[in-house]
Amino acid sequence: MTVATSQYLDVDCLQVGHFVSIDLGWTKHPFPLNSFKINSPEQIATIRSLGIKRIRFDPERSDLRSRNVILSAASLQSSTIDSGSAPDPATVQRRQLLAQQRASLQLCERQFGNAVNAYRQLVQSMRTSPSSAREAAESLAEYLVGQLSGDQETCIRLLSEKVGERPSLHAINVAILSLLLGKFCGCDQFVMKEICVAALLHDCGKFDLPDRLRHQQQFQSSSEQRLFEEHVKYGVSLARRMGVSPGAMLIIGQHHECADGTGYPAHIKNDSLLPGSRIVGLVNRFDNLCNPSNPTLAMTPHEALAQLFAQAKAKFDVGVLNAFVRMMGVYPPGSFVQLDDERYALVVSVNSSRPLKPRIMVHDAGILPEDALVIDLEREPTLGIRRSLKPLQLPRASVDYLSPRQRVSYFFEDAECTDEKGLVL
């Protein structure tokens, strides 16, 4: 869109067919491109939810019946009222809430996708240009740490089903949750960056393993187990060639060590582990429980947390494990729950500062899943969670409606305000 052909239009006057250009940074909106032709009312609602009043559009590239008629917001509102077709305030508010809700999720998914793509590119350059791969990892870490800087409260957000190679999704998942846990534990930005770089690269040594062992979590022999454990040594060697910082390299070398000395490769105990190693090691184990190479063995996030706390407590730093449980909440995003009123719901986000009252999507047969509003239980004092469930324990209709993820992926977003009805604004 050129300056010569572009004009400005009130966002209230947008129509399907307008070719628009959003003058915001890519992190401020969920669309793949800044300039595009509007093809649905949902895109219009999303644009209006961005908080801008006017938007650039190109009449020559727009596909409207009349390119020369540009209604003002006032005239559009007047014509709607005169026609007697003005929607009621509740309908308008619901549409706005849905648009904002979708825009927020799309932005998280876009940022997650960009991080996955950046990771794939740095993996491709590890052998041919190790220093460039290190720079790419550090750049991605700086961006993610910068997104979490400040004192604002943060929500951990469950994403929709992600498609891609397990190594990429696992690396980004571990990096995101490790950063969130590092912030929750009070780590400074320098340590956070080292944690993020190490989390991104913690499994880079697996690329030197045979394909049949690369993603194994259960082994047929002790020799297979020993060969698999070599990936830590390979990863440290590759990190050294890349020029990774000593702190990040040590975390890579320690991410399979355990507090009780039963880990590998050095069998060292908790006192000898870096704080970052304790964080990345715990998060790595959590993600492997939720997203194993064999999907039939996958646990819900609630089950994974419960197992770590009840059965593997000795293997992790007690303070870090307790912090992780407090951060994720009793019902982490991705957990299926039954409410006090017997309805079924999916936990979609948790405010890490107030995790006991998550935000949920409730099975409501009278509303399409794509039109379901997220409910903030913190603003619903009469509504609570009765218990956590496995997907197999839900009625078939609830499973279809809430759509269990084959993989659980997370990103973070600023904690948003909610209205008095508990619906996310």
C-alpha cells in the first residue's frame, strides 16, 4: 500500500473487502501481515479490538460495491438506528469480548509460532555456522526475556493444537515455562537470559543420536539407555563450539541431574547444581510427562504436577518444585475439570500471581465452541472447581466440545482486566 493511494477510515466503518494496513508492530496484532484484504466480519471485530480509531486503507485494492463512498462512524450508526436493526447492548458487548479474546489468543499463537520458526532456523545453522546459531539463540532469548520484563502480572496461556516437529515444540515449551519459573523465583535478567539460551539448546546433542533413539523415553536395554544419555555430552560439546556462555553451557550439562544424585551424567546432587539447572531440569521433566514421544502415555498437566510432587519430590529442588506448583496452580492450563455446578470445563489460562482461580472454557451445548467466552473464576465467587478429570472421564459431548490437545503448548500474556461478570475483557 503506497502513501499516494492510501486513505484513512474509521474502524467502525470497515467492511468485508476493504484492503487495510495496520500501523502497529507485529507483536501488537494477531494478523500474519500488516496489510491485507478483510475477508470476514471476525477480522473486522479483531481490528476494532486493537484499540485504534482509524486505519489506513487502499480504495484501489479494496473490493467494495462502491469505492467512493466512505461513511463516517456517526452516519453509519445513524443509518443502523434508523433501520431499526441496531443490536442490543449485550450482543454488542459479547461480540467485543469475543473479538478481544480471539485477538489475544491469536497474538500468543503468533508469537509462539515465530519462536518455533526462529528455533528451527538456528538448528539448521548449528553445524555450518555455530556462532550464528548462538547469536540467533541469544537474540530469541533477549526478545522473550524482554517480553517478561517489568512488574506486570503474567498469565500462562494454553495454546490451540500446534503442528510441527516435537524437538522444536519441546524446546520452546521448556524455554517459555523456564522463563516464567525463573521470573517467579526472582531471577535477574542476566540469569533469565542464560536460562532461556540453555532451555532452547538443552537437547541439541540429540541430533547426534541415531534416529531410533532421538525421542525415546523408554529403552529396551541398558546399552540403549547409556547411548541416549550421551546426548548431554554431545550437547555440551556443540554448545562449546557455538561459543555459548559458561553459565548456559553448564545448565545444558546439568539438565538431567537430580537433587538426590540419581541423575546423569555426573550424578551430582542439588548443592552442586546451578539454580538455572534446577529450573530447566524440572520443566523439562514436566513437558516430557505432558508431551511424551508416545502420545498414549501423555498425562494431563494436573496429573504431571501431581506425579512430580508426590512421586519424584526427592529428585528436584524443593523450593523450585514448590514455586512451580504455586505458579502453575492446582489446575494448570490444559487441565480438564468438573465445576461445583456439575458442568465440565477446560482450564485455558492461569494468572501466576493468583493461580487458585484460573480462567476456564465451559461446555455449554447452547453456544458454539468458537463463540464460548472465557470465564475468570476469580470474579465468580459462587463458582468453583470440584475436581480434575482425565479426558476419558468426560462425557463424549464434552470431549468433542472442549477438544483435548494432542500436545500441550504454552505462551504468556499480560494479565488482563475482567468485567464484573467474570468474562475476560
